[in-house]
Amino acid sequence: MGTVESSRVLLVDDDPALALVLADLLEAEFHQMETARDAATALQRASGEPFDLIILDVMLPGRSGFALCRDLRQRRIDTPLMMLTGRTAQADRIQGLMLGADDYVTKPFDPAELVARVHALLRRAGRNAQGRRMKEHSGEISVDFAHCRVEKHGQRVNLASKEAELLMYLAARPDQVVSRDELLTQVWGYRSSNTRTLDVHVAQLRRKLERNPATPRLLITARGQGYQFCTRAPNDM
């Protein structure tokens, strides 16, 4: 695993025992940890202080983590955000990602995996000095992460929730090949050798977004590997 420079992390959780565990875990990786116990305090701090990452528990007193995530993105606070929760329902996972979260980890979690996910988010953010991009473009297609909106020629495209989640995940990694295993794990929440569900959803997206679905230029297949959201011109491929 590559090294990650020391980063400032805001942990939003009202459970002092868990907060202590996470603080010890990440401070051991040379991250500076700051904590907030409720959504109001977290929103105030995130709006006025620079953070490299926010780790946000869904179950907070007074105002949920989902609501806080939405408020942060509506304020154009584009700090990478990881949601942490004991709620394992797929609908909850989708809701968090659709509201603007970059990753979603369920409890109980493996400490090594959590650290790896933190490092991955910080590496991605480090590739852009401005943090998370709020929009991604490819030709006539525009993906607005903050508002979970996709447009073609300036007109909104209606996508089913799983189609939108898949497209957002790929568009957040422009011109990178994302493996089938990663897409199934992160978008559907399981690992399987049967990738027909993934292929069907990609085909549906191509029908809605590509000029010619038979020769896609937006959602590219990397044979034997996965899929790629392409922003480059065909002659640059």
C-alpha cells in the first residue's frame, strides 16, 4: 500500500467508546483526528475549518447523518466523506451514496479494511487540489455529483436508482478501469462470479446515454477487467 501524508480527519459520532477506538486507529496512521458529537457541531466545524476527510455516523442525536451529508453537499462542502453505520439495508447504502457520500462502511468493520478505505479516499482527493469534483463531463453528458443529476445535451436523463449509483461510481473515477468485483461489491454490496446484473445495467445506461449503444464511447468495456467512464476523445484512447 502506498503511503498517505498526515491528514486532518473530522469524526462525527456520539459514541465516545467508538470515537476513541477510531481516533486511536487513525492517529496510529499519523492522521490528526478531530471529533464532533452531533450534526449541528459537525456542520459548523466542516463549514469553517479545512478537513481532508469526514467520517460520519448515520445515527446521530437530533439530526441524522443522512441529513448532515445532504447539508454538507448543498453547501458545496466537497470534502471526501465516509459514512459509518450499523444499518446494512441496501436502501440505506444507496441513500448515503446518492446524497453525496464517497464511501459507506457498515459495523462491525475490520480495522485494516477501514484504514485501507481511508487511505484510498485520501489518495483520490489528493489527485485534485480542490478536493472532490462536483461535476464530471464527457461530451454531451454531464454528471452532477452534488445533486445526483445526469444531463444529456442539457436535458435531465431519468435513471433508475441502481443505474444512477453505478454511473456515479464510475464517473467519480474518470478514465479509470473499475473492476467487476469492485463494482459488484461497492454498488450491489456483494461479490459474485455472475456479473450479468452488472452487464444488464451497463447496457441500460448505454441505451439512455450513448449516441450509438452498439459502439459505446462513454461507458467502455475493458475486456476481462471491468468498465470505464471515458472522458477522452476516441483518438486519445
